[in-house]
Amino acid sequence: MTLVVAGYKQNKFTWSKQNTFIPDRRSGIFMVADSIISTVTATGRKPLVSEFRKIVEVPIHVWEPHFVGENFHDYIKVFTTYKCLIAFAGSTLTAQHIINNITGHLGKLRIDYESGNEFKCIVRKNCDANNLISNGRSSVYDDDTFIPERDYQNLLTAEFVSDVVEHSINKALESKMKHVIDQQALDAMRTEIMLGLTCPVQRVDHLYKYSFRTRNLLEGGIEAFCQKELIQANDIGVLGMVNTYGAQANAVAQNAINTGNTLKEDITDYVVQSVRNDSTYEIGLPVAIKTIDGNMVTFATVKE
């Protein structure tokens, strides 16, 4: 199992109606996780790997169109790069498949255009229909149509990135489902994800939780999918051993928010103590702490 707790840093505050300190979502996001991988054996649960990364930094690449004269000739250069954090709990095999899919999608975002009432540039997923590609090299574009300083700015939002991650997870689960034959196998692939990033446009921090869900299909069988939730400023996200540690983690968070203490440090202390007190090999040291603020990622560990 796993324990991951994430929230918004409390370097700056706004006041709520209850006179509590609410993070303003402009000071960064923290994620705290244990780092053990264990398995159930005939003699009980045993550790397999320590220092396993359950929080991963994933680059977001936005590729710009390349023109030769007045004709579009593919995407050959990254216009800008952002960063995000992805945390997971559950099946490590399914999580690796999901993270690979997320990394692939976020690494191949492309600038395209829409030409409804007015021309405007937008960002599309690599797998989306693309006007520049579909029109091919037969279309001619004026020299002043695609100006990076004017047309490529403020195109990528946190909401769009969260939608790409949701699409990536569902595509990963969809392909995985082809090999799922019963409920036991479905339970074995259960994986949940958190995404943390600062919106490149609004400069506001966004923390999303993607919960694992299933639904019965009319034609028979079960479909796995994720349910996305934006974690609010006065809340935290918990993955993994929610039933065991979730309630106390939330109590620690609410006390920190109510008193104005540093939420990140209080949650880190709680996770570290929970891991130290564990004797089941469900969670284990070291504890990893990662933060993201804009495009800056920091990393620290507690090893004993």
C-alpha cells in the first residue's frame, strides 16, 4: 500500500468567514509520500523495494508549428516547457502504464488554430484532429498569421492540462481493460492519481485527484475510469491508505489551517510519524517531500 498526502502551501493567506487561514493557492503545492513497495507472501507482507518514487516530475512540452515560407511543415521545435507533479497509489504496474501515457500526452502538445468567427491559436493533444496537419502543405499562411510573441502566449491552462491527464488515465485504463477477466483482476489494477501544477495563465496552483471508478456496461462487463476532483484551498488530497490515515490527516490539516501554522510541515510530520509507527510493511521510509511553485520543483527526504 501507499500513503500520499498533498495540499497547498501556506506562505500566504486569505481570511475565511470563520477567521481561519486559507492558503491563497499562489505559494505552491506540496506532496508527501512513503517510498516502500511490498507484497503479500505466505508468511505475511514483506518489503520488496525501498526509495521507490511515488511522486514523479513530468514535463509539459508545447510544440510550435514550423513553416517553410508560407507552408506548414510539421512540428520540430518545442515552444515552451512547463512542469507538473504526478503522485500515485495502488498497483505499481498500472501506475507505470498510466504515468507513461500521461508523459506521452503532455510531452506532445501542439499549437494549432481555430478559424470560427475569428482566427485564434489553441493547444491540442497529439491525438486530436489538427487543422494544420489535416490541411497539409497545400494551405498557404500569411507571414503575419502565426506570430509567437502575439499568438502563442497564454494558451495552456491548468484546466486543459488536467483534462489531458484525465484523458491519458482513461486511455490507459481502457487498454488495460482488454486484459481484465474478473473482479479480482480489476481490483488488482486499482490505481489513483494526483496532479499538481501552477496554471501558466492564471498563476494559480491547482491540485487534482483522480479516483478509480468502475461502472457496469449495458452490453455486459465492467468499465474502469477515473473521476476528477479539484482539491480546494482549505482541503488536502490523500491517496492510498485513506481508511487508516485519511481522517487523522484531515484533522491535522484543519488544525494547521485554523491556527495559521505551516500546513506542509505539519502534514510532513504526520506522514513521517505514521510511517515510523507502521509495523506491517504497508508503508515505509524514506518519506519523500516534493513541492512545485510555478516551474520550480524542490525535493527532500526523511530517511530515518
